[in-house]
Amino acid sequence: MSPSTIDLDKRIESKQLLKGQELRTMSQRSLLNKVQKEGPVGVLINSELSIAMLPWNKFELLLEQLNEKEQFIEDLQSQLEDVLLSLHTGDAVKRAEEGQSEEYKVNSLSDVMERITD
């Protein structure tokens, strides 16, 4: 995996966990060092993993990856719609292009105007 990606499948390890009470006694510098050294740090509150902390550059990278994935999904959905449309209308379009379909056949501009006004 390249350094410009975040491994979303990685499990959090115990060294990456902090109890909420530890935040009260921990200096900002040591918290920052822990987050930078350990990667994402989870904060346990009432025995539940409640908060995740990570360096800002990793957060920005995560948002960028999310946006790329969303765009990729939108592109795939658009391609799927095109394929499905082609499957359902492909033969009719082919017949119309070849002039074999009376339903879509246009002989003159007045035919087009009639269809528009109907």
C-alpha cells in the first residue's frame, strides 16, 4: 500500500487506545506525539470506543479517498444505466437508424413537428 493511502481494514491495537481519563493528565505534546506515532488513536469512554483521533493530514487524505470512491461509484452507476438502457432499447434504436422501424421513422421535417406537437 502506498504511503498516500489509508488502510481502512486495519484493526486498532491496544497501544492505540486511550482511556478518557488519561486525556485529563496527558499534555498536548504527548497526545500529539502518540497520535502521530501510533496512527489513529481511539479514546475509550465508559468502556466503549467513542472517539477516533488522527493527524490532520491523514484526515484530509481520508476525505480525499472518500470523495474519489464516491465519484467512482457514480461513474459505475452511470455506466450501468447506459448498459441497461442499451439492452432495453438497443434493437429499437438499431432498427430506427436503419430505417426499418415505422414507429421512429422520419421522412421529413414536418413529421418531426407532428410528433413534437402530438
